Amino acid sequence: MTIHLNSQADLEDAVHTLVEQDPRLQPILARTGMPALRRREPGFAGLAHIVCGQQLSTASAAAIWARLSAAFDPFDPAVFHRARADRLGRLGLSAAKIKTLKMIARELATERLNLDVLANEDADAAHKTLTSLHGIGPWTADIYLLFCLGHGDAWPAGDLAVQEAIKIGLGLTMRPSAKQMAPLAEPWRPMRGAAAHLWWSYYRVIKQREGVIAIGKKPESKM
């Protein structure tokens, strides 16, 4: 069964269920309070927005996305695919990101890829579909599934903030790797996405005095 986090009520129901199933999460929720649902625009625009922000500061990513979304309104994959690379470069995209986004735009325009169906697929299968695309790494895939599609079981195993929060919250001696995060999250299926929201909230609480953002940078890239 695929659970969707389409509203704050959906997230709250999932978090309450998680806390009942795993008592270790009770003190985490008590410390953070109910996390707020985070959603982004779905479709090609949502995925492109995430790709544009890879390995960039928040300010730089926002500036590039503002120029790009203004130049392509609506953000149609067929139109984007036909755009000249030099024009996209002047908008701030690197050559690697241009290649990635043009490839995704082509796959969408020819209907070889349908991002909408991923919302109802098994999270691991949907993750595999996205990471098979050039330039889409695990972190990007999971953030898209969770924030753009509201996939309730998407698990951002490579997110540094979630890793650090779990280390502290579960009393681990070391921050778990992305590979180690998979078995750690097994008790939270099929609501690992809701668990991620809770762990991001916990990270914000424990790092608030340091002014650290809630979502860490992805540790690796295929670009």
C-alpha cells in the first residue's frame, strides 16, 4: 500500500502511527512537536528545480531558478528540449545540468518517462527509475519523490541532516552512512517519508543554536 502525504493531516496521521509503532520516536516527537508538511511543485518543473540547486548555495540556486522559470513559463519539457544550450548557459545552468535536463525533457516529451506514475509505485522502484536517468543521484530522486510527489515511503538515506539527527536521536556512536540508513528505516515502512519529516524537525531543534539548515547537501552526484 502506498501512502501519500498530500496534506498536513496526512502527515500527522502518519507520524502518530509511527510513534505508536516505534516507541523510540516518542521522545523525538515530544522534543520537536508535529513537523510541518513540505511540498514542492511536481512534474518536470519540480525535478528541474531540484537539479538546478545541486551543489549550489541557496542564494545561487534561487537566482538561477528565477531566471529559468521566467524564461520558460509554462515550464514545458518539449519547449525546454528545443532550447539552445548557449541560451540555457546564459541563464546560469552548467553544461552538465543542461545535458541532464534536456535528456529528462526529451524522455517526458516522447512519453518514455511519466513522473506522475512514480507517486503510486513502490518507493524503491520509483527511486530506481529516477536514478537510472543521467545526472539524477539518490538524494535528488528521494527529495523529488517526497516533496514533489508526496510519496509517503520515500527515504532520503543520503541526506546528511537526517543521518545526523538519527545518530543523535537513536544514540548511535557514528553518523550512519546512506547504506546503513536503509536497515535503520525498515521499522518505519511504508511511512519512511513521514519519518524523514520528523527527523528533519529534530535536526532543526538540536542545531538551532548553530543556525544550520534542515536539509543537508547530498554527499555525491552523478553529474
